[in-house]
Amino acid sequence: MPLSGMTGFGRAEGALGEWSWAVEARSVNGRNLEARFRGPPGFEALERVAREGAQARFQRGQLNIGLQARRAEVAGAVRINTDLLERYLQLGRPLIEAGRAAPPSLDGLLALRGVVEAGDAVVDPEAQAALEAAAAASIGAALDALADARAEEGVALVGVLTGLVDKIAGLVTAAEALAADQPGVIKERFARRMADLVGEASNLEERIVTEAAAMAAKADVREELDRLAGHVEAARALIRGDGAAGRRLDFLTQEFMRETNTLCSKSALAALTAVGLELKATIEQFREQVQNVE
């Protein structure tokens, strides 16, 4: 699987019998995979389906999967409570016979509290199982659409990350060229300081060379530059490779920054320091984009 992002949206709709529904799946960045499901009463069993579907397709990201369902009006679902209606009639009969109340009308009787009931339809286990299976298929379709959206984001991220890695590689090359001048600059700077302190003296040349060599060894950035070059190749391989690379790219970003900080601390040249600072800014941009990679 090529590089994938972590942001996206997927939707699927379905219907069966008197039921119709829509499933929406959304995801944003996350260090780990976290899937939440929300559905109407009676669809609780689909939470496991949603979680397992997310685990089968994704490795990172915060997912929200919502199911909205509607049921059409079912004929026969409304009934009249004849027992309660008979009690109302018995209670009112003495008043009617005594002339103290008029005989009740049909609409008046039906308006009495509790006479008309909206009875729940009897749940058919087979019908319920078929409904859940159909809704589960829609959940899968929504998750597939979400996976497609995240893959599209991944395609865009490949271009962005590749451009940033190329920029890092160019800055490392520039740093290598500048670092080659460090030993000579350090020797010249040390010789000038010694001359300012003790004046011109021919017997200082050996001491200057020795001390400058020690200082140059401390300021040697060859190891840091070699590691940065290696990290560049590792980043390119991860971007081109298959599978979730977000965590490894995130770790690689930390290593990029660690070597660059050491490079800046060892720099004896203003130009090399400037390149190091630009490297840090580019690595930070790279890190921000990596947060979107699964």
C-alpha cells in the first residue's frame, strides 16, 4: 500500500424494507488508531463491525463513524386501547344518563389520553439480522470511501515530502562544501589571536598548528553530515515504499533535527550556521507534513 494520509471522509447509503440509512466516516490525525461509532437505538451490535472494519483498513488516525437510520410508517403500528376506552365510557355513563353531560363524539373519545397507542412492531429476529447485515455492508462501503480519500491525500503528501527531502539534501550538500573550509578558517583565526597576544614570533607556528588541529577536530562535522545524508536516503525509501510509514518518518525527523543541532553547535563559520538554521526550518516543515502520514 503506497503512502496514505490520515484525513478524509467517506459516505454510503442503504435501504431495506421500511428502513433507510446513511453512514458517514471521518478521520483526522492521531498517533494511534481510535475508532468511535454512533448509531440509533437498536443498532448497537454494529459498533463491533465498525471497529473491526476500521482496524482492517487503517493503522493510525482518529475515526468517527456515524449511522443515521429512519423507519417508514408501518401500517397497523397504531392501535386503540379498548380496555381503557371502556373504562372512560363506564365512568361517563352516569353523567350522561343524569343529563349532566352530552354523549361523547368519536374524535373526543380518541383524543382521551392513552386511548390511541403507537404500538411497537414485533421484532423479527431474521429481519433484524438482515437489517444489520445490510447496514454493516454500508459501514464497509463508507470505510472504503474513507480509505480512498486518505490514499488521495497520500498522493499529494508524496510530492510535498519529496520536495522537502530534496531541499534538505541540497542544504546538506551546501554544508559539506562550507565545512571543508573550517580547518583553514580555524587555524587562521587562532593564529591571529596568538599574534595579537604575543606579537609575531617564529616559534609559535608549531603551537598554532597543534592547537588549531585540536580545535578543528572538535569542530569536525563530517560525521553529522554523513548521518544527515543517510537520513535523506532513508526518508526517500520510506516515501517510495509500501505500508504505513508515519511513525518511522516521525522518528527520522527527530534524527534529522538532532544532527542539525550538533552541526550548528560545531559551526565555526557564519555561512555554515546560516545553512544549519535553514536546515532546521526545512526539517520543521517536513515534521509538520509527516504528522499527516499514516
